[in-house]
Amino acid sequence: PGWFSEISPMWPGEAHSLKIEKILFQGKSEYQKVMVFQSSTYGKVLVLDGVIQLTERDECAYQEMITHLPLCSIPNPKKVLVIGGGDGGVLREVARHSSIEKIDICEIDNMVVEVSKQFFPEVAVGFNDPRVTLRIGDGVAFLKAAPEGTYDAVIVDSSDPIGPAQELFEKPFFQSVARALRPGGVMCTQAESIWLHMDIIEDIVANCRHIFKGSVNYAWTTVPTYPSGMIGFMLCSTEGPVVDFKHPVNPIDQKECEKSPRPLKFYNPEIHTAAFCLPLFAKRKIGSK
Ligand SMILES: NCCCN[C@H]1CC[C@H](NCCCN)CC1
């Protein structure tokens, strides 16, 4: 029955549309409106407050890159924290790393978890891994309470800065992430689009360069159903063992990449390195030493 158009003040004057076959769920949580619909060509789609979060067809590009860019950059990740990520997709990807012993996740909205389990079983499969501990709550408070140097990696799989995730783009939050990481630990955050939010990205880069004394690099992937067709990530490491994000030291073993029921669809070592290559207009503003 018609089309869904992703109209938002965050990307004025443009809107990506998907043809709706059937609306499968509409609800309102404590934090946001939640909708699921069956699209004609991208499978099922999860929408929060009118913003597309994932589609079955292209979620692999985002979940695989936001997870493997950090985890393949450090030799032996053991303890990982996911902030946000309530659909479970990042958990599914973290679980591919055999060195991982513990996966904590802090998601603020339980409705996202329940809706993902009901409508996106191939994404929510991540919650089944025995190493996962789910906390429903505010990631800012969770990190404040985390003991210093707890995690090898923190992945911030957030929505956009307008809405419940606003604080996850601010300096105090990045400081609390740096404190919760061990020396040489890494953070990877959802860092918006160079076509839409260069100003937000510049703020994030400035804050991260100030807080993370290791390396700070912006990488990106293509997601057809995100506005401008791409999304970026901020890769940061604390001081300690040097992390060279551009050359992965810890490749996912081949059999894990092919493992059923859900083999990798997007990430590979070459695209890992390529993800850090930027167009001139972005290099000029973001750069990297
Ligand atoms: N695990 C999937 C969650 C995806 N997070 C975000 C969903 C909203 C999306 N807006 C893109 C806005 C334009 N850059 C960014 C990623």
C-alpha cells in the first residue's frame, strides 16, 4: 500500500523511499516510535522515529563493517561492549571472533530487542550466543559504572544525534569509553555521512583526537538504504600498543567467514583497508596523521 519516505530535518531536501508491501508492526516505546514493514525489494525494514535503521538486504554492510573494522585491528580481543545495537546484528558479527570470551550489550529500548527477535531472526540470532549479557539501560550510565580498563573494544551502534542517541555523540561519553578501554583498546562508533554531516564529523574527530591518544581514523561503507547511500565510522585507539586500523592484524578465519547459517556477505580484508580511503573534500576536513 504505497511508499515509505525517509523525510527528516537531519537530511533536508532529500528523502529515500521504499515501496511498502505490508506494514508488519507499529508501536511506541518509552523512547521512540517503532515500525516494521515488508518492502518490495529490500526485505523487511526496521524504522525508528521515521528513520531507517536496517533492511534485511543491506544490513550486512553496516553490521559487518562496524564490527570487523575494530575487532580485526587488534590481536586478541577478549572482552567487547556494544552500546546500542538492540537489533542484535553487531552481536552476530562479534560472535564470529573465537578469541572473544565476553560480550556485554547495553541497549536503552527493549522494544527494539523484542521487535528484532520477532521480525528479524537472522539479525537477532546474535542474542543466542552464550557469551552475551544484555542490559536494558542508558549506555552513558553503563559506561560511567564500568571499571577502568575493562574492555578490549567498545562498539557504539547508535541511531542519529537527534533523539535518544544524542549523548552518544558528545565528549563526556567518549571520555567514559576511553576510561573503560584497556591500553591499546579500540572504539568504533557510527559516525554519519560525509555527504550530509561534515560538521558533526568534524566535531567527533576533534573530540576523539583530544581524548584518544592512539590513532583516530574515519572509515566508511555503502548502505543503499541510508541517506546519501553511505555511512561512516570513527575508529579510535587509546594509548598503549599501536593500532594500525588500515592493515588488519587479526583476520577472521576463512571457515568462520563461510560458516552457515549466516556466512559473511560484505566484509573482507581488502575492503577493510579500502574503507579508510576518503574523497578529497573529506580528507581536507578530516585528514589523518
Ligand atoms: N544496527 C543497525 C543500527 C543502525 N544505526 C543507525 C541507524 C540510523 C542511520 N541513519 C543514517 C543517517 C544518515 N547518515 C545511521 C545508522
